[in-house]
Amino acid sequence: MSKDDGESSADINITVKFSGRSIPISIPKDSTIKQLKSHLQPLTNVLPRGQKLIFKGKLLVDAMTLKESEVMNGAKLMLMASQGLHQGGGPILKEAQTRPISRGKETEYKRPDARTEIVMEKDRLQRWKTTGVIALADCNLKAIPNEVWDCGSSARVLDVNNNSIQDVPNKISCLNSIQKLFLDGNGISDEAIRWEGLASLKYLTVLSFTRNQLMNLPSALGSLTSLRQLHVANNKLTSLPNEIGMLTRLEVLKANNNSWCYSFFGIQDNHSSGMHWRM
């Protein structure tokens, strides 16, 4: 083995903070984030697809390696568990959906009392405020939880993909520093979105409404002048508002698999040639 090979496969020691614990991990630095999550599953009882790993305020991507993610020896990561995918009795679930893993005598799961649930919610809210990342994808939600609005200007990312959210209320405007908003796969209709609140998010750079039931986008969309990526693929859209031409910073527009009834060449000419289109 060459020196370079030895260095690339060398183990690093990191610490993962979860549920009030500090979990020491020794793992090769060329491991992927997905492999790290698999390593964490028996230690935390959280399924890999329910794990959100945060490092220096950024959500780590499964396909990237620790080295590519700049996770070095001695790094400290934070683990958050999505509701419904945490198999243990930690601070995320209000009610466990599976029985906890038992190494010895089988024990019966007891639902936390009201006081414990309040502590859980406070812990979750504090994590959101600290990291700026509100990760609630795949949580079987029918509405955005009220404590999300308590994050205010601390929120940078809100991910509620793959739920059953049926209302995007005006109070979303209180997340006035949010930069990325993901609402994919919720079956959202035009009537469910209060665009007055959403259009006030002047720092929003990524807006994703993929796989919903949208038929129209309003002229208020033109108010999101910081927007760089707009994802509205797999809806029922027939046209785009003329005000989309006001989005001079837009770099990516993904709107394929809709019900378009006209060509977009005129709109495309208003933007730089470096813009990525998928219609």
C-alpha cells in the first residue's frame, strides 16, 4: 500500500452529539456520510433515512465523503432525527411508532407524559434555532408545526418535503431570513398557499414546489428578487407569470412535466445564457 493509500483510508475520531449525549466515532475519513449514518443506527436507534447530520451549520449530503464535507479529526457533528424514523425513546418523537430495540429482556414502551413532551419540543426548537435548519421531511405532517414560527429570523432552511402539508400560511413571513424552502411532494394546491406571506421572504434563494397540484403561479412570485433556483416540476401548471422576468438572479428553473400551453423562448431571452432550464 502506498503512503497516499494509507492516508486516504486512515481513521479519524469525531464526536456526534445526540439526545444530550456525545457519541465518539472512529471511522475512515474516506467514508461517505451515508456510511456514517449506517454506523450510527445501532448507537442511536435512528434509521439512516431519518438522520440529519449537521456540521458547521450545514446539512451533510449522503453521497459525499467525510473528507469532501471537510469533516476532519476531532470534528463535532449534531444529529437530528426525523419524526417517525426514530426507533428509540429520545427527544424527537412525541409518540414512538415502533418498539425500542432491546438487548436483553423485552420491555414495554411507555408513552412520555405531557411534561416530557414539553421538554422534547423545547429541545427540538433550540436545535432549530442553533443550526438554522428545520428538517421535517417524511414526518407525516398535515400542517407546519407552530413552533417553526418561533424560530423567526434564526431559520435558514425549512424542509417539509414528502408530508401532507395543506396550508402555507401568511405567518411564514416571520421566517424573514430564510434562504431555502422545500415543499416537495405534499399535494399542495393553489388555494393552500398564502403568497402574500411567502412573497415577503426577500432573502429566499431556493424555492421548491416539485410534485404538488399547482395550476397557477401568481404575479407575486416576481417579488422574490433574490431567488436563484425555482423548482416547480411535476405539477399542473399551464403557464408562468410575466413577472418571472423580474427574477434577474434566477439561475435554475425546473418546470418539466406540467401542462404547458405555450413556448417559453421569450422569457428565456430575458435571462443570461448561463441559466439552466428544464421545461
